[in-house]
Amino acid sequence: MMTDRIPAVMKRPRTESVQQNFFSVIDLLGFLGLDIRFAPHEIIETSGFPFLVPQSFAERMRKRDWHDPLLLQVLPRADENIEREGFSDDAVGDAAAQAVPGLLHKYDSRVLFLASPSCAMHCRFCFRRHCSFGAAPTEAGAMDRAFRYIAGHKGINEAVLSGGDPLCFGAGALDCLLQRIMAVPHIKTVRIHTRVPVADPGMVTQAALDMIASVNSVKNCVVVLHADHASELVADCSQVLTRLRATGAVLLNQSVLLKGINDSIEALCGLSLALLDHGILPYYLHQLDRVRGTWHFEVEEETGKRLVKEMREKLPGYAVPRYVREVAGEKSKRNII
Ligand SMILES: *Cc1c(COP(=O)(O)O)cnc(C)c1O
């Protein structure tokens, strides 16, 4: 699986060297002043998908609160090991959608690069937590195959960089990939799907911001962030988002509807308003992908529909995300309402 590889973030020299990652849930709970004996759920050390939480993300959690919405996203619960009917390793059919290794082609006009095997943080509800491919473009020849495929499909007008997280790709490798994408005449838009600015803002270097600005001067550059709760968009994260906005790229956000985390009208409206404060438009609210080990995060679709209807009554249309689910084999994400 992809997380067997050492995430780049662990190898990376840091400019602000005081920043640390938490590699153990016990250490994080200690930092938050929480005693595991009083945990409302059984906690496990790991379950094959290692624990990884950046210091910055931990600092945005409320101390001594088991129900903090940031903590709940990264807290490994024994529930992960309980098998549930309908939850599988590759719920969204990624393996079948590989055009060549490391390149997914599900939707006619856009391809998706699995540009990096690692992430800055391990969200327990990750839909690629069992992903056994990815990062193939780094292997000799795989990159050439990906670009030959794109050259042969003139209907592709957008390249999405995902992973893992493309901003965890070594700077040189990311630059190389972007240069090759920008050289393809029929690619008009370069989209970067990243949680790094939210998970570990200190990893967003000036060089990365300059790179985004330069992509945006040649093609349309769209950055799709991933925040699930307004409490993520504070402190150093807020500052980095302001700098990201200055690149001129279009900023969007995708979130996942998560039980006990953002399944309330207050949390969803709060997230939309906090995004708007940073010049980011809510794009997708995803129904949880039914991936093994994530069932305890699932919110019923009926609840989701009711919440989104209520959001429409409270917010301008542009601040209401599209509530979607991904169905393997379909030619676009499916609108739930
Ligand atoms: C979600 C996704 C996209 C992007 O879809 P949009 O609806 O354009 O945001 C592209 N490729 C793959 C494989 C995806 O899963």
C-alpha cells in the first residue's frame, strides 16, 4: 500500500525546525492533555495505515476535548478493524480507471496524476488508504507513457494532480511534472488537489507559491483544497491561504461529510463562511467513499440532503457546495441533490 513508503514530509528538512510531526497517537493525546483511559472510543496505535499528524494541525485542536473536530479526523479507533458489508479497499474503482500506471482517466476531459505517494497528514477516512499503486510517474518510463497517452487523447483539456498530495512530491519532481504538463498544447487547465496548506502550512514554501503563480501565467491554475471544518482555517493556515490567494490561482475546497465532525448545519455553514473569508469557494461536499476501515465516519445520505437543503436557505448559492458521491464506472461525480 502507498503508505508503506516513507512520506516525503518525514525526510524533508524544515526551515522552521521547531515544527514536529506526531507519529504516535499517545504522544498527540499527551500534547492535548487527554488521558486514554477516559477515551469515549477504543483507540488503537495503528492499523496498517500509520499515524501521522503535523504539529501545526495539532495546535489548532482544542485541548482536553475528545470531540474536537480536527482530532476526530485523525484519531485511529478500533472501529477501523471492524469489517462492514459494502466497505471495500477500492470503493471508487481507481484500479480499473488507470490508463497507464499512475494516471487515472475516468472523466472524458480530464486526467488525474497520482503525483505523490505520500501526504502531510493521515486522515483516518482516506479513500486511498489501501491504495497499492500511485507514484508511478516517478518510475523510469512511466512518465513517458503517461504523456504519450495524453498526446494521443486530444479531448483531454485538464490535468489534475493528486496522490497522495502533490505538494509532498519533492520540489524538483513536481516542477518537472508541471513543466511537462504545461508543454501539452491541448491541456488548458492544471488543477492541484492538496491538503498540505491545511494540514501542514509550513510545508508550503515560497518556491511552491511561485510555481503555482507561474503555472497560472501559462494555463488556468486551479487549486482545490481540502478542509472539513472552520477550525482548520485559522492561525498559520489562514496566513498561508492568504499567500496562496495572491498567486492568482482559482481557489476551491472539497470536504467530506463526516459523522460527529461536520454533520451539523452550524459546522457546514461555518466552514463555507470561513472559506469565503479566504477567497475560497466551496466546490464539493463528498458523501464518504465506502472504504474499508472508515464506516464509523459515514453520515446517512438523507441527513446530508437535509443539511444541504438547510444550507441553501442560509447561504448565497455560491457558498453551498455540490453534494456528491463517486460511483465507480460513472462518467462524472453523481449529484445527490
Ligand atoms: C474526482 C475526479 C476528477 C475530477 O472531477 P471533477 O468533477 O472535474 O472535479 C478527475 N479524475 C478522477 C479520477 C477523479 O476521481
